[in-house]
Amino acid sequence: MANSNSAQPKPQDIQQLIGLLNSGQLPQAESLAKSLIGKHANTFILHHILSLALDGQQKFAESMMSYKNALKLQPNTPDLWFNLAIAQTHIQQLDDAITSYQKAIQIKPDFFEAYGNLGTVLQAQGKLIAAIETYQKGLKINPQDARAYFNLGTALRDNGALNDAINSYQKAIALFPNYTDAHNNLGETLRDMGDMDAAVKSYQAALTLNPSHSQANYNMAEFLVLAKQYAQATPYFEASQLDDWQEKCLYCLYKAENFDAFKTRRDALITPLARHQHCSPFLATLSTHYSINFATPDPYQFCMNGLDFVYRQSIPELTNGTLLAELLHDIQTADIAERKQGRLTNGQQSAGNLFKRNERSFQTLAVLIKQQFLAYKQYFADADCALIQAFPDELEFTSSWYVKMQQGGHLNAHIHEIGWISGAVYLAMPQTNGLEGAFEYGTHGDDYPILPPKNVLSFPIAQIMPNVGDIVLFPSSLFHRTIPFNSADNRICIAFDLKPSNSINRKNNY
């Protein structure tokens, strides 16, 4: 008698299975496919349909195994390698996903969708040059692919190639004029270039297409804040519902000196939260400043005295060996655009995200900073505040950049709203007298209002004069600035923000 596992399923069983899948009855399709596989383990279509049914239910680990079983039977099926890669991406097996996309491309060299998705995974891993090259290969196959131009633009912008990013976004829009994300990202890149008029036109184009577009609303609000039009900015923040929008609304009230409304809204935001949920550095900045201004207790306990949580340490690898010279060389020679910003005088700030670049020196420094970050957490382990007790286990560099200052250089007091821990590593320091060129941190900045009889001295500050090779880490709730210096020597540092990490953004996948 023949082995039942080698027999073919009945055609009517296959038709029933396909019908269940096509009608969206995925649990039923899964159940029937598994039952049939128990009798006909070597039938390719059963494993294929089971994979799709599991995928549709977001059972990605199971679908991944099912795709692999199907590929054992028909290994030269590029669509299955493609789908397997997507499932692997969902469960963060990114190296395996890269291999699967490459296998799909090997079998089907003109598989431009695989090039597009491969680029997004490479970009998520910080392999920007490889991602850029991959997007470009896909575009050679299909130069009408607006999404590929959009993805290419995001990688170019991260790599600090702002003009090229603008060109790529514009090509995406030319192919698909209603591409709201491309209009918005074009605006962000134009903003980084310092062309605010053109940036605003791009945000407005995105909002004309989609008035609910979160990022475009947020960006319009940020522009209005820069113009000190706080009342007009608030509805855009509220429409965005994005990231720290509630803190931004509070910020607008506070800067407009609408203190009663600020307190009411702050208290309403804080009241439902348990103490260990006081996890917004930006809200901590605002609440602390208000409490000092009005001499009232601060109810927000993210970090009750942020000045006590500033950490300074020397990184041995920067004072011994070649890393310091490599970093200075790469800063000098890397093709990175300048990001314009109004707080910096007599200096340049790099665009993009430095630690996503391919240079070995930047990658090495990123690893060393994360080691210091863990040391920071250990150093303050006994502190009874949310900064430490709710310290995230997994973090990412939400931003990283170098700042080069010349004689007369300085940076006005500001905070990094999107960080948890902020910091800088010092690569060159001018020879100065006193506190010229020092790092100053405290509880006041950004022209926050000060009420009489208070004055700026009512808000605690402190200074650190870093040495070359030092790292300084501090809560992102603290204002900080560079004190002006008159030396002819350059002051060079790499600054960064670390925040809780999020899963890979797959919205740009094919």
C-alpha cells in the first residue's frame, strides 16, 4: 500500500483551501491546511497556503517555519524567499531577512520589490551606504518606483547628503504627486538646509493632501513655535497626536505666559500617572521651571534634581590609540552636509545621524558610548527617581551629530526634547581661561519666562570644563549650553541623544 504522505490531496480539498484563504477565513484555512499536511506532507501548495494564512494572522514565527518547509520542496521560488524575508523582519531576524531577500534577487534578478525591502532592512541596521546602493539598483530596474525614491531619500538624509535627499524626494513627488510622506520629508530636509520658506510650502502641500498627516501637522507647529506664534501652533500639535505633542502644547502655554492654563493642563496630564510613570524629560523641564518660578513643589518626579545626575568620565580608547585621530580625520573629510540651526554661533553642526554612517570610527565610538551609558545606569542604580527606576533596557541613538566651533563660538541654552539621556564626547578643546568653552547645564534656558522677584540666578546651574576624551551624560530634561570662548583653537565634540528603542518601521516596505 502507498504511504498516505506521498499521495496527492484531492482537487476539491485544494479548492476548498484556496476558497477559505481568498475569502479571508484565515483560521479555518490554517486548520484545514495543517490537517491536509498531516496526510500529504510533501505537497508544496499546502505549505504555501498555510504560510499565507499564518502571515495574514500575523503569526510570523509560524509562517516563517511554513515558508521554509515550502522552500524545501521548491527552493527556486523567489516570491517565497521574499515573503519569508518579510516574516523574518517582523520578528527582528534582520540578518536572516537580508539573506532571504538576496536569495530572491539571485533567483529573480529583476525583483525590484526585493531590492526595495532589502534596502529598508539594511537601513534599519545602520548600513546606509549598502541601503543607498540597494535602492539605486532597484531604481535601475524600475525607474518609475516612487516609493524607492522616497526610501532612498530617507537613507541619503540620514547619511547627511541633504541635496541628494531633496532630489530623491522631488523625483518621488514627480512620479506620485499625492505622496504626502514625500512632501513632508522634503520639507524636513529643506528645513535642515535652512530654507524655511520652502519647507513650510512642502508641509502645507502635505496637509492639503491629508489634513490629518501627523508629521506634517507637527512640523507646521514647530515652524509656528519658531515664529513665536504659540496660540496658532497648538492646534497643529493637537492634530498631530505625535510623540511629545502634549508637552509641546504645555510649552506653548508656558512660553505665552498663560500660566493658569499651563498648570491646569499640566496637573491633568500628571494626575493619572503613578510615580514610576513620570517618564517624560520634556515635561520634567517644564514642570521644574514652573515650580521654581512659583515657589511650589514639583509634582513631576522624573528626576527631582537633575543636576545631581550629570556624569563625566574619560574614555580610555580616546586617549590611547588611534581612534581620536580617526574621528577627527573622518569629521574633516566625510561628505556630510551642514544642518542649519539658530542657536549655534561661529560653528557648524553636521546633518544626518552620525552613528548610522559607515565610517569605522563613528561605529566604534557608538559602541563605546553605549558602554558608558550602561555604566551611567549602574552608577546611579540606587537613585529613587523615574530616570533610573524606569531606565529603558533597549535604547537607540535617535540623533547624533558633530559640532565644530571656532573663535567666539557658543551654543545657547536648550534641551533635547526627544531624548532620555543626552550627552557629548569631546574630541578637541580650546586653550582658554576660566570657564570659556565650558559645558554649562541647569534648569533655565530657551528664553523661558522668569517672574519677578525671580531672576536667572534663581535657577540652579553648574559647569564642567571637559578634557579631550571625556564623555558627559545628563538627563535630557536639563538645559545646556556652551560658554563662549575667545581662543583661536577649535572646539569639536560629538553630541547625541539616546531614547527607548522602537521596532523597525516597516511602513515603506513593498
